Amino acid sequence: MYKTLVAVDDVDKEVDGGLPSLRGLKRRLSCSPSGRPLATPQQKEVSKETASSVAEAADTECKVCSPEDLVVVPGSAKRTDYLSWDDYFMAVAHLSAMRSKDPSTQVGACIVNSQNRIVGIGYNGFPAGCHDDDLPWSRNSSNPLDNKYMYVCHAEMNAILNRISSDTRGCRMYVGLFPCNECAKLIIQSGIHEVIYLSDKYHDQPAFVASRRLLNCAGIRFRQQTTSRKITIDLGALQ
């Protein structure tokens, strides 16, 4: 039996045996104080080369992303004849109007929020649960009870009542016909801040004069959309 005196971390320790002690010493010297393996000289050199390469790449300008180097692929440009937001939402209102059973006037309305998301759609017709054949569609009967005006819900009313949002404040409404005074009240009360319409054919009738007065008093903006855009929907072409 012999003893070998070795120094580990500047502390003299007496260990028994020969080779077993040297192996333990080698394992200790190859680890950091935390117990993690220390990098070999070869690993350190590779790390330095990698860091140098990254630094050089960061200092080099990206030529691929430079505007002058961009390549335009034929057919990759966007369409230029797409619908504007106004045309799009007015078209949705007009499409909704095609659901109306009214033989004389079909009106649709579309409510849109500030993110250009549709939150309500409606068209003129009888209240829910009232069959379209049980009430009159006439507009010129001498008996007021035989005219549609006593029974029809306007498109603006239905759009507001059909809304999928709990709040329509700050929204705008697209409607085919300028709203009457009764619809103007609903628009004001629902918090809609702008009305975009196509037709104003009843401009001088009292109900519409009163409507403009109400909207102006409430600070609700309204404007007539002028467009020459013709939109044709052929459902058969999609099949």
C-alpha cells in the first residue's frame, strides 16, 4: 500500500491508491465549480469562429431585401378593379333588398363597424311571424288599414334589430333609400354616426325633411354615394 499526495484546487488531499485517484483528479479538473464540463481548446476555437461569422453577417447589408433588387413576377400584382369599401357595403345592402317581398319598393340596409365588419343587415318587410300573404302590399288604398305602411318594417329598423353586436355606437349604415323620420330616430338612438345612401327620391316629403332635421340636430353625418360601378352576380357561373 502506498500513498500519493496531490493538489486539488490548491488544497492538499491525501488519497489512497494510484490510478483510481488520477482518474478522479482528471474528472475534477475537466469540470467547472458548478459541475458543468469545461470547453476544450478545440471547442473554444470553433465558438470564436462562429461568433466572428455572425458579426460579419450582421455588418453585411441584405441585398435580397433591397428595393432595387426586388424581382416582379408576372401575374403576381394585385387586381386594380376591386370594389371600394363603399361599393362593397352598398352592394351588400342592395343584395339584401332582393329578399324583400314588397312589389313596389325594395330597400336593403347594412351596418358596418369601424373595423369594416358587417354587424347588421336588413330589408323592408312584415314583422317576423306575420305571413307575407296575410297583410296588404297596397300603397294607394283609400282605407289606411289596407295599405302596407301600417305594417311594414323598414330596412333600417330590421338591420338595427338584426345586429349581431351588442353595441352599434360608432357604426355607419349603408342604405338604398334615404331614411324616413321614424328610421332616423332609431339610427340616432342606436348610436350610428354616419348614413350613406343611394337614392333621395322622396327628398321634399315631410317625413324626409324631418329626418334630415333630426340627423342634423343629433350630429349624424349623412352623404349620398355616387358611383358608376355596375355589379352583376351570376350564381350559375360559380357552379
